[in-house]
Amino acid sequence: MDAIDKLWISMGIANMEWGQGLMMAIGCLLIYLAIAKKFEPLLLVPIGFGALLSNIPIAGIGGPDGMIGQIYHVGVETGVFPLLIFMGVGALTDFGALIARPSTLLLGAAAQFGIFATLIGAVALNYLPGFDFTLQEAASIAIIGGADGPTAIFLASRLAPDMLGAIAVAAYSYMALVPIIQPPIMRALTTKQERAVVMQQLRPVSRLERILFPFVVLILCALLLPSAAPLIGMLTFGNLLREAGVVERLSRAAQNEIINTVTIMLGLAVGSKLSAEKFLAVETLGILVLGALAFCIGTATGVIMGKIMYRVTGGKVNPLIGAAGVSAVPMAARVVNKVGLEEDPHNFLVMHAMGPNVAGVIGSAVAAGILLALTGS
């Protein structure tokens, strides 16, 4: 073999397969959607770039010995990155609306129905040719309906690591599409009169209540569902840093430096799993379809529970806030507010919607714990 041949076989163009080229194009598409369309840019930019890097022939950056491959092993396989992000989410989130109106927990719980309905759908999909989802894989797909990216990644890393890339992309894509997917469902299930309901102002929440809330949630989790303790524990710890009032530096670090650094590492690590042999399969199409179905069902069941509360309270609860039961914080609450303003320009629902929105964060973590307890080995 002469020098020219050696040079040729060392070039990427000589080793590039069509699948790798296609996945690099998909990576570029994700980056385009993040930059041009503002679709979850904080995650889709690093995920898309991670897909580019991991599909470069010969480089091996996404392999077990490559930088991104090692980041994946340290942060995703162990579940550390999603847990650190949950700590940051807890530090960023004000649970005051949920504390002031605890009944909105029902809306957050109802919105998780899409997860369990999709679990059944994923198993049923095995009757079609080309699909062969195990119960663990079906559970990992179903959690997309919670609209909580870190939870989806945490559960998939435990139950279906080979599907992690497709599940993560689906989860964050549907989170980004909340303003497009949710409003038609909300309008279809509610009347003009229901959408125009003006809710009473929330009561003030004391500092003591805010400090005690993380402990109450964690104790209940420890007693009833220990499998969800990693997610709930980090969420409540982050929230305690926020509400304690004596560790501002730690709270700011959790809200900024830590969550931003982990977001970069997590995105690159997930992007490394967007390899051609794992992503370009008929199962990926099933994941995308089932994820959309889970998200739509979760939105619908949240609104339906809102309608029930509207009837029970004699028209004091606006059913729209039920759509915020999915845990896309705070985007879902903003969408609820936008749809409510369409009926009454003076009806601001965002604070009322934050109750079920943060309840959805807790609900998705609980759902993940249930699925892990039932299907995990």
C-alpha cells in the first residue's frame, strides 16, 4: 500500500457511510430548529452538535474511549446529569402557587395519564411488523408524555439505553412544540365560557410553608415510592436552597453555573447516541409517534380534570390550567395564559397555571419512579 492509498483510507470521505451522513444532516437540522425556530435551544444545540461529532468517521469521539463517550458514561449512564438538572430546576422553581392551592396537584396527576396510556400503546405496537419493544423500552417511551426531558433521559438510561438518543430528541422536540400542540386541544375540550373564567387571587404563602414544603414532599416520597427518591430528592434539595434564604451563593450556583455546565455536557452526551445504526430504525418512528400521542393525551386529561374541578367548584377554576399539568416549566403555564387572554385580555392565568405546572414536575418524577419500580430489573 503506497502513501496515497494510506492517505485515502485515513480520510473521512473514504469511510463515510450514507447513514452517518444522514445523521449529520439531522444534527444540523436540530441546530437549525434551535437557532432559527427557538425550539429548546439550550438542549438542541449541544444535542445536534454532539450528533455531528459522533458521526464523523474514524474520529471515535462518541465511542467508549472518546471524550463524548466518556462524558456519557460518567454523567448519563450513572444518572448524575439528569439529577443535577433536577436540582437546578428545583432552585429555579417557585412552588408558591402549588402550596397556595394544593388541589392543583390533581391536575398535575391527571396529566400523567398519557404516560400510562402510551405504555399500553407501545406494548400493543408489537403486533405490527418491525416493532419489538420490551416492557422496559415501552416504559421509557411512555415517559415522553410527561414533557420532562431530564426525567425521560434518567428513565431511558436505566431501562433502554440503546433508545436514549431517539427518546431524548422526541422529549425535547415535543417540549419545544408545546405552543403549537396544546392550544388546539385546549380549545377543543373547553367552551368559551369556561376559557373566560377569572380565578381568585392566590393567598400569600409564608416563608415557613415554603421551607417545609420540600421536606413534606421528600418524606412522602421516601415512605411511599423510594424509587423516585433520586429525582424528587434533588428537586426538593434545589428548592430548599432557593427558599432557605441563607445559602444564596449555592442557590445561584444551582440556578446558573451548575445547570448550565451540566446542560452542555448532557446535550453532547445524548447527541453521541444519535448514531446511524441506532437511530435509523423503524422503532424510532414508533418512538416519535407514541411520544406525540403521550403528550396529547396528557394535555387532554389535564384539561378534562380541570373541567371536573370547574364543575365541582361551581365555576371557580378555569379548566385551561389543567393543560399546564405536563411538566414543561414554565412554557406550558405561559401557553395557558396566552389562550386565556384570547378570551379575556384582562384574565391573567399564568400564576394559577404554575400550580399544576410544578405539580407536573413532581408527577412526572413519581411516574418515572413507578415505572422503574414495576419494570426495572
